[in-house]
Amino acid sequence: MSKEWPLWEVFIRSQHGLAHKHVGSLHAPDAEMAVNNARDVYTRRNEGISIWVVKAADITASSPDDKSALFEPSNSKVYRHPTFFPMPEEVKNL
Amino acid sequence: MYAQLVETGSQHIRSLDEMAPEERAFQQRVDEGIKIEAKDWMPEGYRKTLIRQISQHAHSEIVGQLPEGNWVTRAPSLKRKSILLAKIQDEAGHGLYLYSAVETLGVSRDEVLADLHSGKAKYSSIFNYPTLSWADMGAIGWLVDGSAIINQIPLCRCSYGPYARAMVRVCKEESFHARQGYDIMLALCNGTPEQKQMAQDALNRWWWPALMMFGPSDAESVNSAQSAAWRIKLFSNDELRQKMVDQSVPQAEFLGLTVPDPDLKFNQETQHYEFGEIDWTEFINVIKGNGPCNRDRLRTRVKAYNDGEWFRDALVAHADKQERRKAQAQLAA
């Protein structure tokens, strides 16, 4: 029994010029096979025109336990949203 | 369904007051419809139940390729053969999405596959029936994939994020499966009397096993109540089965076929079809490994896996060699 293939995370860019988006993961022995497998598993219906694969072990993720501490600074800054500033009705194009 | 009689390990459903603070917070998130993600805290029972449910679901997709594989070389035209191949390839894809989802719960792909190959893990009862004629490809797509859609659409809203997202992908592709099946039935029913008889014969053989797929009534089941509380089961087996009957009977009538159930009748008051008793001894027998094809399916699956071992090993050897060459080239530079 050979060793287990590493896990790869797959990112696909669709045809509409958007950024690569995470679509799922798969196992493959190397990057080249990961791209080939990603083609078969995640783009059977023209879902993409470009594939990125990244070893899952190489991804650093934020911890769910830190969620409140990590995102709190932006929660308290509501003035970053345009709706924070009421505009007089007569004023247009703002 | 694709996951049948899933054990939760629960003896009774605990109220929020009976739970430790961590579990209470978890249950409240589930109740509010917030998705649970891989790294979030979750009760051990939830994790284990999901491993059983999702891996069984994945195995069903993989083993589900075998009854259809039987007809690839005997499809009646190149068009039908291409369509069947595409459908079978989708099933492999569905299995892979689901294996990825189950791995997020802390089991490895190889462990999960080993459980299938040893017979420890189950797959859906439906795939232990033989595919005797081309019409069976029609009946499976129409009834089996049709039932799968009914089961899987609610699961797109289940509490576990990776499972829900896998289900969204699966559901997008599944209606092609149901339609290509019905299209095969339509062609046969519009063909010669012999072809129509072939379609009727397939319906006769697949109808009851398709109803059994949803599993026995679980109105009294603690496991189902626990799964419902965890929002990894959103409708009862009977509700899903009723939906399948209600949608399939008019489709059979359109084909001019007779559903093999003398007790089937439409109830004007409830606006639902009433149907006859299901033979649950047959279902239990199939689940226990004594269906018409259980041994053959597992043998075929294990053989395919073992026959591919030299190829998997070669890919690893190639990857290792490339890695070494790259390292040597860097040293030389």
C-alpha cells in the first residue's frame, strides 16, 4: 500500500473575468496531476478557463475561535459604509 | 436514501438545559440556521454521525456507477453511450465531492475507502439490484436519480457547510441524470410494443426498490430525531417517499406505463397518492448483504481498486522522482 496522496485545494476562474474562486479539493500525487484531476472533477460543464491548485497543507487559515477578535475592528467602523452618511434628498449624484 | 439507517449514538434528544455550555452554543447556532464549518467546535456524536452519513452517501455514488457500467458497451447508439458515460463520470465526481467533505471531519480518504472495501461501511440498498436490460438505464435515471434529487435538495440547506456545498454542486448536475433516464423511457415507450414492454418490465422491477431507498418509516426513530435536531436530516423518510410517489405516478401515466401497485390510488381529499405496503424484509435483507448483487458489487469495486494500485504507485514514484530532480537542480545551481 503506497502512501496517501496529498490533498489539494482547487480554485477556478470562470469565463466572466472574476477572480479565482475556491470550488473544492481533491487528492493527487503532484501538482500536474492535481490540475488534470481538477479539470475532470470541477470543470465538466465549462465552469472555468483557469485552474489553480494549492497544497492544502500550505494554506494558513484564521482560527474560528479568533473570529470576534479578528473582525471586531471593522465591526466598529460603520462610517466606512456610504450609507452611514445621510444625504439631503435634493442633492443628486452622490 | 443514499444514506440509510444512519446511527447517531443518541438514546434520547437532550434539551438545551441538559447540555454543557459549548454544546448549547453549538445547538443554538444550528437552530438559528448558521452553518457549522470544519474547524468549529462540534459534539463528537455530530461529527461521527456526519462521517457515517457522508461516507455512505459517497460510497453510494461510487458503487452506483457499477450497475450502469454494465451497459456502456451495449448502449443502443453512440449518442446514448456518450450520455451514459457522462452520467457515470458525474457519479464519480459526486463521490469525490463527498469524500472531500467527509475528510474535513478528520478521517482520511484511505480510511474511508478501506471501510467500503472491507464491507464495514454501507452504501444505498438500491445499487444491489441487477441491470438486466437497457430500459433499466432509463428506470434508474428517472426513478433512482429522481429520488436522489428529492433527498438531496433539502440537504443543500443542512447545518454542515462542506456537506451543504457539496450537495449544491451535486444537485446542479443531478437533473441531467433524471432527464436522460426519462428520455430513455420516452424513446422506448414510443417505440415497438416489445420496447414498451421492456420499459414496463424495468418499471416493475425498480419501482419498489426505489420506494425502499428512502428507508423504513422513521417517525419513531431516535436517530432520525437527533439528525433532525442537528439539521442533517430535514424531512422524514415518509415525507420524502410520498413526494417521490406523487411526482412519479403522473410521469409513469404519461409514458403509458402501469405502476406495479394494485393499491395505488389518488386521494382527492389529501391530494396525495396512497400506495401499498412495502416489503421491508426485502430491504433489511439487502442491507444485510443478501441482495441480488451485494457480493458482486463489492468484489468488482475492490478488484478495480486493486487493479489500479500499480498505476497509483507509478504516479507517486514519478512525483517523487521529479521532486528529487528539482532538489538536485537547485543544489547544482
